[in-house]
Amino acid sequence: MMAVSSPRDKYSAVWLVFFMLGLGTLLPWNFFMTATMYFTDRLKDSSLARSSANQTEASSEHRSPLEAKFNNVMTLCAMLPLLLCTCLNSFLLSLVSQRLRVMGSLTIIMLVFIATAVLVKVPLEPLPFFSITMVKIIIINCESAACGRGLPDSDPNPDPNPDPNPNPDPNPDPDPDPNPDPNPDPDPDPNPDPNPDPDPDPDPYCSSSLGS
């Protein structure tokens, strides 16, 4: 049995590709998870904060409804679209090319991340900011599912009757003999006589004795 040698990853190119894909799909979502304090601070009710003399007490005891439910809604908006898009990708695999799935998903994730960075400097009311943030979380997780499912691509239309001989003869016989000889000559003459005797003598010794 022949030993199969694995291909070499020259300059760690394959490792870098998968590393960048991991950054492109997971890093934006982790920004939403680790920056919870930023989002909850944007969701505080400004009227409660101004009416309270103690800012620490207001932030701990007088949390707004959007601020209180942010983590729960964020988890639902992340996991449910991720599950649904992963299931849908199994059915839509043959309709969209692998290149479009990967490149399109990464492009949309980049645009959503740019929009998130721009909104840091844009003042918004708590409710619009909450709605926009949840929509961005849904889009990012949908595209992450499409990108992750687009990597292990396979042939969506496999051949039902594959060729049993994967290495055919490069120079096949153009006119094979339909009735081959069942008892071929084991040692054929490499230099046959171009003018064979049409009536060979069956007993050459007997013919020589009669002639003498």
C-alpha cells in the first residue's frame, strides 16, 4: 500500500487564510459581546440620570427597560438567525457559488462593522439605537453562518455513475478486436516472414529421405 504524503503549506499560507477568515467572522460578533458596557450606557434613560443626585445609585437601581433586556435580546438575535441560516445553507448550497458566499459574507460583515464604528460618534435616542444594534447583530450572524458553511464546499451535483477507472489509458486502441483469440500465442515472432509458404511441408524429414 502506497503512503499518502500530505501537501506542504508553503509559507503557512493556508493557516493565514483560515486565520483571517476566523477574524472576519468572529471578531465583529465578539465586539458586541465584550462591549456590553458601551451599549448599555447608550441605552440609559437620560431623564432618570438627571433626576437622581447619585449617578451610581441611578445606574444600579434605576435601569431602563432597554438596558435591562439588552443581553437577553442580543443572545436571541444572535443564536436564532445563526441556527436558521445554517439550516438554510444546506438547501441553498447549489444555488450560490462558493466564492460569492464567502466574499459576499465578508463584505457585508465589514460594512456592518464600519457602520457600528461610525455610530459611536452619532447621538441617538435609546430606542433607535437599540433597534439598529439588534438588526446589525442579526445581519452579522446570518453572514457568519453563510461564510462558515461556504468553506467546506462539495460538489452539489455528484455523478450518479462515477467512472470506476479514474486513470484511463491516454492512448487507447482506436479499433479494438471485437472477437479476441481465446488462446493467444504466448511467444509471438517479433519478425514474421513477409512471404510465408502457402503449403508448408508437414514432415520435412520424410520428404528429404524420398528425394534421396
